[in-house]
Amino acid sequence: MDYMTTAQCAKLWNISQRRVAIYCHDGRIDGAVIMGKTWLIPKGTKKPIDPRKARKDK
């Protein structure tokens, strides 16, 4: 399986590397694994919905 780093994923999704790492740490990206200090994300993974921007109905 091919993997992307957080830097590659961040550029592809137009978000920060830190946000990608947080998604990985929270388990929001299926198949993401950590090797040492580097998160590896499977290629072709779709960007998860940002919970900070989720719409809340009143």
C-alpha cells in the first residue's frame, strides 16, 4: 500500500500539517499509522469533515 506523509496530505487538502496529525491522532483517518514520529496516511484517503466547522442546528 502506498502512503503519504502529513506534509503531502496537508498540501493536497489545503490544511496545516498539524491539523492532519490531529485527525490521525483522533482516529478520523482510516488506515493511518505512525512510524516513529511520522504519520503515514494511505494514498487516496478523503479529507474528513472538520468538526470545528460542522453546522449545528438549533
